[in-house]
Amino acid sequence: METTRFEMIVRAAQPIAHHQENLGNQAIFARKLVRLPGGERVNVPYVSGDTVRHALREAAFYGTLHEAGLLNDPQLSEGALRLLLAGGMVTGKGDASVVNIDRYRELVALFPPLALLGGCTDNRVIPGQMHVDDGNLLCSEMRHLSPPWVMAWLESNGERLESCRGAIEEVQRVRMDPMLRPEAVKLLSDGAKANVEGRALVAESAHDTGDAVAAKEGKSAMMPRTHERIIQGSLLWIGLEARTYSDLEHDSFCFAVACMLSNFHVGGKRGTGHGKLEFVAGSRVHFMPASASLESVGRELAPKTGDLYKAHVRARKDDLASWLRSGINS
Amino acid sequence: MKPLRITAKLAEGIVLRAPLMLDGILAWVVCARERRLSPLPGDAIEPVDIPIELEPGGRFHLCSQGLHEVEASSLRYKNRRAPWVEYARFGTSKIKRVDIAAGANKSYRVPYSLDLLRDDRIVWYCIGDPDGIRDLLRDVHYLGRHRGAGKGRLDLHGQPWRVEECETWGDGFPVVDANGKAMRALPLDWPGLVESRQSFRNVTFPYWDKTREALCAVP
């Protein structure tokens, strides 16, 4: 058994929108309670470990399907998709998504990341072998909780730590009402056009007379709303740790991490330029019996990362395809 | 075997639904190293050898439960979303509709409490072999629930575990304190108990198995 831990510094290549709740029209960024030295407590923005873990799960899924040549015509069963992307479900026998323990073992042999991330069989949850830490903002409030090598890297690269308050901004977006654009209204049918113009007249006269009820009825569908986000260029550190029992498992862990880092996105609003993280620096900690060693790693992690795993998937792609398409639903 | 005080130093908050038991943690390491599957509730348990002394009757190991004080808590959520977009994109044409409000694809948002502990420490007392315990604890980097998502991380760059010899406080060490109160779930006939609450618990691992619970004296 070997425990491998990757710790890395990532930079927000785009603003990060990772919200915990809405207050009216305002989305509030996720924050966690942090104890400062001396006992004071503050709320610090962060990206949850669940989010990073899911990014890793997706990366392993897409990377494996790509290597097996299944992305063009996947045709996966519902049970397989649920198992690979959401950990499956304890449903009991008789359900379409039952995976019995022998089949689960076989699937783990075909798709080793499943052993790392865990999943469900018919009547039990098989725990994963991986721990994924929160994405921790590098700020003065988190200084005492950041790994020493991260602090050394910041110092040697002239990066200044500031309060987390400076890392959050609030922005406003407005969903426009197309009915307010005359060129769009011209495209409407006669009846619809009459409705829109009638509503505009009602709103205008309500405004003049101060009639709040009529003004509400004639209101446009325009919706201004605000959200908090981590500003572009902010630095975060994340930790990923896995317990592996074979070279193949270890390589599949490295493969999944490398896939995730090659296109690392977290949080929401990805369609509007949010969420991209880029790798800046990393360390690998080997926890061997009686010792732990730290070594620097690049984005590719190691020269031959994933070779063993990719060869494994290519050699078994037909078996994998057959399992993912039909074998799990039995 | 020596009287020991074992301290875990956390780096962040921890999710605790039940007290942390040292013997359970050590048994987990032994099973993880041998890659054993955890038993189903009620199944026969294969013996797990850990470097903590068994009580003379062999019912449980001589160690206290984890002692800690919660300083502050915050509400967090565990979310699950059915991958319905991927069903549409990668799924077979047999997938016609997906019910995300009930059944296997039900989405959820389950609240839980994340605790910050005083001095970020948990302490156990036990009678055991310090070297054997140190060796096993080297593989324990996270404690409590939701470890897979980074909760309960130990101070891995500092000193996550401290195993040190300590003085005993009397005959009850390490399971009954100086006032005769239980420091872990104990059989009701355990000597030295003065006054303790009673509750259904397990006296040995696996502690999560409700089918084995019996009426015990508890802290």
C-alpha cells in the first residue's frame, strides 16, 4: 500500500463563481469558518472539496472514454453513467442499476479510478481511497494553514498575501427583456405585437398616475442580479491524496489528476467565462512506511504519467465497452 | 504495553456524528493495508490484531474515546446531482426519461455540521505498544466523516500524531476517569463505574454496526 499526495498551487485564469446561497437576487460565494491563531474566527471564501473531487471524477471518466475510443458513439447504460459520474446508488436487488460485488470488482479491474473514487453495489457502499481537499484561497487569513512549501513558493516568487476581502468582487448582470427592443418587436405576429405595445402603454400610464398595481402588471421581464466571485488571478492551493495498491492504480490516479489539470474548471457560470483554473506549481508527497518525502512536480506530474493506464484501457476497450453498455444493467 | 496519551492535530474542521474510537481507527488501518472489504451489518467479523491491550474478558480494547471540545460549528451541505445531461449525451437510446425527484436518480442536498475543535486537537488515552501504534497511525491523514471531500484533515506538514507515555490516574485508566465516569462505552458490569448514562452502543469495532449494539455505560 502506498499513499501519494499531490499539493498544488492553481491560479484563477477566469473569475470563479462558486456560490452557497442566494439572498434575493444576490448569489453569495461559498465561505468556510476558519480559526485564526489566537482563537478569532473568520469566514474565508473557498472552493469545496466535493467540487474538486467531482472535477477529478469527470476527468477520469472523459479521459478513459477517450482512450477507449468510446466518446464518438458511447451508448452507455444508465447504471454505468450513474456509477461513473455520481458514484451509483444503493438500490437493492431487482433494480435496473444493480451492480453485484463480483461485477463491481470486475469493473474496478477494467476502470481502476472507480476503486479510488468509490461507488455503490446492490446493498453496500464501497468507500473510495481518495481524499480531496478544499480549494483554499491563498490569503493572509489562511497563512497558518497553508503548507510550508506553498509559503516558500509565494515568497520566492514575490507574491504578496492580502486579506481574503480583497479577493472577492461583486458584479451585476442583467437579463434583458427582448420585448424592449423595437427591432425584435417588429418580428412578432400582429397579435403578440399588440399585446406588447398594450403592456408598454399600461406601464407608462401607471408610472404617470403612480398606480403600483398596474405598474407591476406592465413590468418588463428584465432581471438585474448580482453575484460574488473570486477575482481573476487569485491563487488557491488544493490537495489530492490517494491510497493505491498497484502500479496501475497509482498511474490511474496520476492520469486522472493530469486530465483534470489539463482543463480544470470549477463552479458555475462556465458558459460566461468563469471557473477556469490553471496549474502554477505542485509538490508530490510520498508517504512510505517510516518516512515522507516531498518532490516538486510539473503539470505533467511525471514523464510517463498515464502510459500504463492508457495501455491498460486500450487493451481492454472492448470489454470496457461491453460492460458500460450492457453488463451493469442485469 | 504502556499507558499512552495520543493526540491528533487537525488542520481544519471535522465532521463528527459519534465519538472517534482509537481502536476503530487502528483496525481500519490494518484492514486498509490488507485491502479487506468492510463487513456487512451482522456479518461475522474476522479478528483484527491491533497494538492495544484487550480487557481481561477480551470484549474490547483498553482505550478511551476521542476527547475534544467543539469551539464553533458551521452548517455545510453534501450535494448529489443526477448526471442527466450526461445521460442525454452519452447514454443509450433506451434512457427515455429520468426522474430526479425520486428513485435512483434523486438529487439531494443533505446538511451536516462541520466543527472547529479547541486547539484543533483530539486526545485519546490507552494501554498499548507505542511503536506499533505510531506505525499504524502513519497511514491516518483524515478523521471523521466526509473524509473523501477533505474534511477532518490532519496537520500533515506539522506533527499530525503524537504518541507519548503518560501517568495513569488510578485503576480505571484509561476507560474510567478519576470520578468513576466512563470514558468510552463500557459493559454495565465494568468495575469502578460510579454513575454513568446508559445507551445502546458497541463496545468494540465495527462501531457503525447497529445490529451489535447492547446497553452500555457511556460518557
